[in-house]
Amino acid sequence: MVDDIKIWASKRASGMGERAHTAALDFIDKVDSIPTVDETWGTFLSFVQRYGFVAGGLADIPGPGERIEDTTLCLSWPEAWRERYFTLNYVADDPAQLHMSRSIDPFTWSEVLDLPCYTRRQRQIVYEASEFALTFGLIVPILGLQTGPALVTIAGSNIELSRRDRAEIHMAAVYAHAHIRALSGTKLKTQTTKPLAPRERECLQWVAAGKSDWEISEILSISEKTANTHIERAKQKFGVVTRKQAVALALRSGQIKT
């Protein structure tokens, strides 16, 4: 099945300019056998360095009575920026965190700052990061129906991302989050992994290869609406809100393969 995906994706690339997210899939292959949180996070940071990112973090969004220091699972920021951010409780006003209520897709700091809805104080938090050579950032929201909101944040300087770059980072971040959750023994273990029906597995396998509902319908000789229905049912079974999260959990549970 995987070989068929790669062959088909290669053929489509010549005619449509599309390819499977091979870099992210290679990352997933590598991470799947890593036994520790620290090594998983280090591998993810090495992965995003190819795009120019040098720092990052993975954290739950704090709930009532919680502190960001206590909900952060992984963090690789300059020490002085980390201390300032935590001491001044910047998370409460950070546009990068606030914008998660407006988007379930990855977004950049510059995209947030282009909007008129954030105050001068909120914008200042983003500007201050540049004191530590962090002028460009990408936020990947992780919105689990059962686990609560979390995010993966990465930052660097003078970065330009293509649509494909974003897709690869998105997939890798979601999978890194799932793997770290499983290793850390936190909220993800309360999330049941229900078995997928054969068509749901097939559709998610093609989603992992970067295919749209229409392309999946053509490959499997089903309607576009039916393809979408199978994918939505898979998301419901996993209790997630995005396709990439569903792909990550299907890969982790062995129901689809890279």
C-alpha cells in the first residue's frame, strides 16, 4: 500500500506539481521508535531546523489556576526569554496563544500582527522576542476534543515558508505531540483509539499522502462526498478536530502505515 502511494504520488507530481509529504513521513518513521520525550523533542527540533527554525516549545494552554510553567512539556528557548515570558505571565496576552480561538490551522507571527484585533501591549510580546534573534514564528494548534488545547511553537529569523513547508511541519508537529503525549503518560492516554473501518483507513492513508477529497474519490472510485464522510468519521472516532491529528493517531496505532 505504501509503495503504491509513493508511485502514484510521483506520477501525479509530474502532472500536477503535487507530492506526498515525504519529509514528514520520513520524520514519523524515525520518531516512532524513539523511547524518550527529550530525544523525540530533539529530533523534532532537528527536523524544523531545515526550514530555519532554531527554538520551540510544546505546551498545553493553561486552564483556570494553572501556570504555563506547569503545562509546558518541552521548551528550547533562550534562557533569558524563557524567564521573562514566565515571570511576566506573557501567555495571558500573547497573540500567538489568543489567536488559537480564531484558527485551527498553523499561523505565523506576522499573520497575527497583520490583524487589527490585538492591542499594543499584546503586540509588544511578539516584538520582544526579536531581542533574542526570534523574529519569525509559526504556531501549530493542537485541538483535541478530549485532551484540551495545546500548541507547538517554533521560531527563528528571516524564514520563508512555502505551502508545502507548512504542510510538512504541520504533520511532523502533530505527530511529535502525539508521541510525546504517549511517552509522558499525560492526557493522551485517556484518549481511546477506536478501530477504523477499512474505507476509513484507506481514506486516511491517502490523506497522509497529501491528497484531497476529490483525488481520494478518484483513486478509490467513490464519490467526493463519501470520501469526506469516511475521513470525518475517522476524526470522530479519534476525538480530534483536524485531519492531520487523525493521521497522526492512525499512524501511532498502526492502522495506517508510512
